[in-house]
Amino acid sequence: MRKDPADLSRRINYKFTRQEFLDQALTHRSARKKNNERLEFLGDSILSLVITGYLFNEFENAQEGELSRLRSSLVKGEKLAELARKINLGDYMVLGTGELKSGGFRRSSILADTLEAVMGAVYLDSDFERCRKVILALYEDELINLSSSTSFKDNKTQIQEYLQSRQLPLPKYRVVELTGNPHDQTFIVECAATGLDMVITGTGSSRRRAEQHAASRILEKIKDE
């Protein structure tokens, strides 16, 4: 039995103003004429742009080829299907009888296309910035753990390795402030690196993001010195 799309809205932390956008995004072409193919086209471009912007800003020293390779690994169909499964997207899709009987709700290609359509629907229902936040939250674990080469190790790992190589104490992180509404919170985290005589704060939409931001600021100070 198909689950209530409202539950999917909670999973992606976005409440639709116009429910028809979400309904269309979840409708496969096998079900009816008004389906998610156009929204898929839109969402594909938005996803690529958001991920491109993130990689460009996060990895300042990466060359074009490296950035392209990373983007490809994050927006390819298999990765999108993996993300779709994390939010149980297949439980909310509307499929035609044939696709339903053949297990279309589990098929990677359909899951990936539908996820793109949902992002397109979020964009139409809100704006680019809100859609960007939804996408980055969906990708949060993948982006934080991105370390395809030594130069791409996340900020916390780089700080840890730097301190360990000098036999200095590891940094300690703690949340010092939490602001905003439950669906749009901002974390402020303090990072105390006693071995470097530094106490730096970072902000982010989650604790992990705020910790990464604080670590990145410490790295910047280390490089400046």
C-alpha cells in the first residue's frame, strides 16, 4: 500500500505549499499522462548545479577534472537511487499496474528519476535557495565524508592528523548555541584546540556541518601562520 506523501515531506524536511507539485513528482509515466518527466528534467539540472557549487566552494585547490569526477560520483543514477532508498522514496511513488507488478518501486533508474523530480518540485514550490538546502541536507553524509584523495579529506580529519603528527591533544567540539525553527536550525559549535592555543566557532545547518566549519577556520589559521 502506498504511504502518505506527507510523510515523505517530513523525511526531506520540506512542507509543500502546493501539494500538486509533489503528487506529480511522485507519478511515473506508466501511471498517467501527467507524470514526473518534466520535473525530472528540471530537478536533474538543479541537483547538478547545487552539487557543482558546493564542490567549487569546498575544494578550492581542486582542478576542473577532479571536480568533474567528484560531481559525477555524486549525481550519477546509482548514488541518487541510494539516496532515494534512504528516504524510502519507493513507498510513495505512483506506478502503473505493469511497473507495480514488476517491482518498479525498487528499480534504481525509477528511484533516481523520481528523486530528481521531487527536487524539481521543491524548486517550483519555493525557490533555489530553499531547494539547495534540501539537497545539501539529503547529501549531508556523502559530502561530509567525501575523501576521494588525501587533498579531499574533510576538515576535521585534517585537523586530527595535523595534531596527531605533532603529538598534540585532539580538539574538542561542543554546541554553544542553537537557533531557528525545527525545520531550519542553525548550530553554533565551538572547537577548542588546546595544543594550538585556539578556540574557534563554526556554524552550520547541523552539528556535523558546524564542526566542519570550525575545523576549516582552524585550518585557515594554521596555513596563515
